[in-house]
Amino acid sequence: MTIYDYIVIGFYLVFMFMLGPIYKSFSKTSSDFFRGGGGMLWWVVGSSAFMTTFTAWAFTAGAAEAYKTGTLFLVIFVCNILSLVFCYFFVVAKYRQMRIITVMEGVRRRFGKTSEQILSWLLVVVKVLYGGAMLFSIGVFMSAVFNVPMHYMIIGLGTIITLMTVLGGSWSATAGDFVQMIVVVIITIIMGVLTLVEVGGVGAFLEIVPARHFDWTEFSRPSVLVIFIVTLFINQCIQMNSLLEGAARFIFVKDAPSAKKAVLVQMAGLILLPLIWIVPPMMAAVTHPNIAAEFPRLDDATQAAYVAMAIDLLPAGLFGLLVCGIFAATVTSLNSQLNVIGGSFVRNIYIQVIRPEASEKDQIKVGRLFMLTYGALWILLGLGFQQMEGLDLFNLLLLIAAATVLPLTAPLFLGIFFKKTPSWAGWSTMVAGFVPAVILGLFFQVEWFVQWVWQNPKMTTGDVIGMIWRTDDLSIREILNLKLALTTGVVAAVSTGWFFFSMLFYRKDEKPYVDDADKFFADMETPIQPEEAELGDHDNEARQYRVLGNLCFGYGLFILLLIFVPNPLSGRLIVFCCAAIVSAIGLVLKGLSKRASSNEHG
């Protein structure tokens, strides 16, 4: 990287840090601090939701998969899009109409205090591991690719994320996601266009890239692909539409129609951006066939596929913007997690168990102190992972996810559709799902399963599976896909089966649980009324437009300064276009601020 790239990165970090002080005055109540008072602009919330889906993983491990398998990696985006279609038609209105400030309040209203407390404490424990692992993983990548000491990356990024969220709460986190989305979208489009221009257009690109990138059977036989894709969709649909994940974003807007618009923004991002994002890493398979020699410090050098193309194509200064884009994707995921966990601790542990009489100001103060402590733990864990020689972090994260996420989300997905369950249905379904998740995650071997089936040919299932795999051995990729698919299928089946089994024990005389659940389901079907707004005098669309407009315009002006960086004319034109887009967005938002102000006072 050049000195200009480091300047861009430095400005970006300062810019993101300043969002905390800028949005500090927006938080007057705990509702403001933890969910923006339920009055954020729908397109800002939708942009933030999109950014939490399109994470740094897309530019690192995701790019590695695109380098190896090409269009096969788009399957995960397709599953996410279909899950959002389900969300749009069946659940997003329910999320917003739950009348909650944190998702754990929804858990309490649906399943009672026991499930609320169990899940709240589980989140505090699980997410601290997740945050530390994320900081470590981005530190590994940045250190190896950009020759930056890893501990500096972990400490610096962790500090920025923590302070930004501590000061500004959900306002700075969500607004930061919007600004970061602009950075990610612009750099992704520039990279895709430059790649296509370099090779001579879309037709030439399709001819040059390896044929295997369009033939999925090169990596896995059709039967395995079908099983993997079906179970992947089940997993994504349950997680993205559960109370734990889905409601976490869409309770920020003012009503159900706004929540639906936010879903459309997230869906549009996942439809359009991956198609241009995937072009550079696919092309890297042609231009950088020996990428391991170029990035010897990475255990899996294909993770640098996107960066390798950026080194080839981007002018000085804009390469730093790519780094900011990777930063942005990490920041948006972690600051959102920090805000959700902080809100859950204060609203569902602190005022429920420790100090029920806490005032609004005290809740915000405790939330900030908790987030500061939690962020420090993330940094310490990230530094601790750094000291572990030969740590297989990727598989560790997969194990954590397999053993926790699906069992946690399954009852919170089913629970918003089926009411007649006993009070213990929520937490017991989680436990029922944990058992097979842990057993299969730790001990299950696909080869044993296939061999056992072959030895039982009288079984109908055995005949089918035998016909599929009798001819040759399974590849490593097929083994991994099948293990994930079978684990997901079994955990989903056990969790769902237990949830419906618990319905046999439902009793109408179980008060006050039944009354609370009835009220919860009634609220989910009742539109939010204007008089229910709990927003302070800071909540007006004009102010939101104005602040975001100023931020975008200022960022655009900084990018414009990069035209003075020594670059060929083509590079300066690219910089100018980038700056013009960001500045134009800022000007449009400022114009909308004036119009909104006129409407509010007219």
C-alpha cells in the first residue's frame, strides 16, 4: 500500500469514531439508545440490515470460495433472498408490531421470563466468543495481506467499534452502516467494472474464466448439491426469520409498512451486489493461478483473491478505500451485535433481575458501561486467540454456530406462528436442539453413516443412498457439505418435533402465561398507531436526513482530494466519479432534509 492508502484508512477510522459523538444527543431514553426510538428512516434500517448480511466474510473467505467454485457460492445469497421473501410476506409486520425495545422482551412476552433469562445469558456468553473470533480473523487477514502487526489491528478496530457504539448507541451503529454501505457498494462496483473492462467485456469474461465455475457438478455430485442447498435454505430461513435475528433490525422503524420497505432494500442489495462482487475473485483464478506464492503468510491464500485483483486494478488511494470496505463489513456486524447484546443485558437482565427501578438515564449509563466492558473482552479474546499456535478458527466458528444458532432460533421462529404451547416450550426446545447439534458437531462422521447404510441394503433409504454413492468415494467438499446438511436437517427435525410435542401439554389455565401470549399475538396483528410513538423531540426526518447528508457530503469531499494523488488520468477519473457519487448522495439527502423540514412545520 502507498502512503495515500494509509491516509484514506486513517481518515476512515477517525470518521467512524466521530459518529459516536455526533449521534450522542439522539439518545434521550433507553428506547432511543437501543433501537433508535422506533423511528429510524426505513431506507437507513434496510441498508444496515443488508450490511449485516454482506459482511467482511464476503471479501475474504467468500472470495476464496468464488475463486475455487465460481457461481456455486451464489447459492448462499439465493437462499438469503428467498428467506427475505418469506420475511416480507409473513413475518416482518409481526416483528414491528410486537411493541418491544429489545428482542429478548419479545422472548419474554412469548415464552415467559425463564426463556428470556436463559437466552439472554446464553447470548452474552456466545457473542463474546463470536466478537473475539471476528476481531482475530480480520486481524489475521489484514496482517498477512497488508503487512500490519496483528495486535494493532485487533486493538484499533475493537476500540473504534466499541467507542462508536458506546457513545452513539443504535443511532451511530445504524447510520454508520448506511455510510459504510455506500463505501462497500462503490468499491464493489468499481472493482467489477474495472475487471470487465480489463478483459474486454462480459462476453470475454465468460469465455476466459474456468468452465468449472459454471458447472457445479465439478465440485459435488447433483444429489449432494440438492441435499446441501435444501438444508441450507431451511437453516437460513429459520435463522433470518426468527425472533432473535429478524426482529433485531425491523423494530427500529416507525410501523409495519416501513419495515416492509426496509426488507425490500435489504433484498435489492442481495440481488444486485453479489452479481458484480463475484466477478473479480472469479477472474483472479485466471490472472493469479499461483496465488499461494503471492501471499505465503495466509494459510489459505485464496482468501486474498479480491485483494490480488485490487492491487492490479485500483489506483493509489482507492486501494485504501477497499481496505475501508473490508473494515466496514466487519464494523457493521460487530457494532450491531454490541448494540443488541447491550440492550438485552440492560432491558432483560439488569432491570429485570438486578435493579427494576432504574431510570432511563441509568439504563443508558449501564448500557454504555456494559458495552465498554464487553468490547474490551472482545479485544482481549482476539489477542488471546493470536497466542494460540495452529488454532483452526474457521472450524471452531462453524462448530459454535452449528451447536448454538439453529437450536436457539428454531423455537423463536416457530413460536411466532404457533401459540398453544406450554411456558417451557421455548427453553426446552433449545435444549432439545443442542443435544444432537453437539453430538453431530463433535462426533459425527459422514463416512461412517454411508458405510452403515451400505451394510443395510434392505432399508429403502439405504437403497437410495447406496445408488448415489456406491460407485466412488466422497470428496472432501462433499463430506463437509453432507455433514453440514445432515447436521442441519437432524437439528431442525429434532427441534421442530420437540416444539410440536410440547403442544400436547398446553393448558388454558396456565395463568398469567396464557394471557401474556394472547396479548402478544394480538399485538402482532395490530398496526402501530400514531399515538403509540415514544419518540423525543429529536426524532424528525429532517434531522436524520440532514446529519446523514452532511456525513456523506463530507466523505465525498475527502475522496475528491485524492485526485491530487499521483495517478494516471484514468485513475483520477475513477477517483472523481467515486467522489461525485458520494457527494451527490449527500446533496440529495440535504435537499430531502429541507423538504421534510417544510412538511414538519407546514
